[in-house]
Amino acid sequence: MLLLEEQIKIAAQHIQSGRLVAFPTETVYGLGANALDPLAVAKIFEAKERPSFDPLIVHIAVLDQVKQLIRVEDERIALLAKQFWPGPLTIVLPKSDLVPDIVTSGLDTVAVRMPDHDIALALIKTAGCPIAAPSANKFGRISPTKAAHVRKQLSKEVDYILDGGKTTVGIESTIIKLTRSGFRILRNGVISKEDISTLLPFDPTPQTANTEILAPGMIKSHYSPTKMMCIAHPELKIDKQKAGLISFSGSLEQGYRKVIRVSYQNDLKEYAVNIFDAMHQLEDDPEIELIVAEAVKEEGIGIAIMDRLKKAAHDWTS
Ligand code: TXA
Ligand code: MG
């Protein structure tokens, strides 16, 4: 096994040569390519079987890198960066001409974030370019929080995988868009509306399908296992002997074939860390036909957790 430093050098060379590298961030693993190379970015869409209308997040390692990606300077970026970067916050901003249209699916905005992960930051620095990266899963499927999850879905398509162990946040970044009057949330994550509201006013203007059709939250089905999935509720009539439960409180566990407890401390952060791994485990278990997940209150991080669960269960419950 090569030293991590060596692995990062090799991975960076792949990025510089227009190839694809899967790498860990604090949220989920990303499938990265040189964000300024349209042919390299095209390979991401191909590998993921991702529709071309779904734009990518561009990852940077130092705040200065944002300048080349955006059209107008905005002092609110430094304010947000000071508090939340590196970290799981993505900011959608007017894009510069340097950013290829394929990255943004033709939109005039670009989504940017600085991940809070040493390997990701070292990779971006060593490659010497911003890295466009969606989550490293096939489009619509369960997000990867371990290198093994990437291998399961994309081993043929990816040129190199950096293994950084299990990710520490577990669900994707919060995505916000800066508007004239403040910020709007396009995707919920562990950084909540309340956290951001300490710096900027929340803009309550509702998203319209026309202007925000490409926002991540608009796609109702996502994060889906290949098996049936539903959210636990009292009237649920199922054969528990064929079902696996993603358990949070411990109170629903009786009768299930398999139980994966995501937290023993009643801690929503732990639910977020373990949610996708639990879904992967039950998806891979031949004894399980149905995945059931315990619901939580839609407050704080609970909003982001329920968003992932509802989207994962969507195809089976609608
Ligand atoms: O935590 C994360 O954000 C992870 C890690 C790898 O950084 N990335 C991630 O990427 O979740 P992805 O592609 O799975 O989700 C990014 C979402 C997409 O659904 C896309 O619609 C949205 O970001 N997005 C990207 N650019 C956008 C833009 N200019 N306007 C609105 N939404 C945008
Ligand atoms: Mg994704």
C-alpha cells in the first residue's frame, strides 16, 4: 500500500490528465474531475449516468480560488466562509466565463464549496485546479460514505479511488443561493437555516419550478436503494421477517429480521453519519426484501434526514 501522500500525488496526476478520481469529503465521497476541463467533466456525467441538466458542485481548497469562478465579488462570501468553510456549505453564485457550461448545465450560476477534509484539500491543492464533483454514486442511487460504496457502484468507471475511511458528516452539504435580500436554501444539510441566519437574512421567496428547476431539492426521487424502502409509521402492514429496520430510538425494533441502530445517544448527527451506510448494508443483505427507516422530527438536522429518507422511499410509496 502506497503512503497517502503518494496516493494523493497519483490522484492529482489523474485529475490533471482529465481523468476521474473518487475522493472523501466530510459529507460523502465525491467523483472528481478538473472543473475547468469540459471533456473531463463530461466523463463524470457519463460515469454516473447523470442527466446533463443536473449541475455539479465545484470544490476549492483556499478562499482565493473562488474569485476565478465567479462573475462579481460579493463580501457575503467571505463572511460565510469565515464561519462555515472548510465545511458542508455550498454557495450558488453568478459564474465567470472560466467555468465551462457543462459544469453548471448551462446555468449562469456555479455552486462552490470548500470541503472540510484533509485528503480532499490536499488533492485540490496538488492538482492545482478546482475540482468538480458530485457524489460518487450512480445517478439517483444511495450516496457513498465509504470507499467500498464507491467501488460497489463505480469501480469500472473511476480511474482512481482515494480511501479516507468513513465520512464524518454523512449527508451532503447544505446548498444555499445568495439573493439580493439574503439567502435561500436549495438543499438541507447539517448546517441549518438557523445557523446561516446568524449571518444573513433568510429570503422566504418560494422557489418556482421555472427558475429553480435545477435545484437539487426539486427531484423527488433520489438516494434510492435497489430494494423497496419506506418510512416507519404506526399503520404500516409489512412482513417484518423480510424487513430490515434503520432504528434511531430503539423503540420499533421488535420482530424485524435485521436492525441497524444508527444512534445510541438519541443524536441526530449520528443518524446523518450512518444513514447511507445503513441503507447500503440492507440493500446488500440477501435476506432483506424491504428497508424501513425510523422517522424523526423535522427540525434542525431532522429536516435534512427526513429529506433523504423521503426521497429514498419516494419510488416505493408514490
Ligand atoms: O456534500 C456535497 O455537496 C457532495 C460532496 C461530494 O461535496 N456533493 C454532492 O453533489 O452532493 P451532488 O452532485 O450529488 O449534488 C449537488 C447538487 C445537485 O443536485 C445540483 O442540482 C445542485 O447541487 N447544484 C449544482 N450547481 C447548482 C446551481 N448552479 N444552481 C442550483 N443547484 C445547483
Ligand atoms: Mg448526489
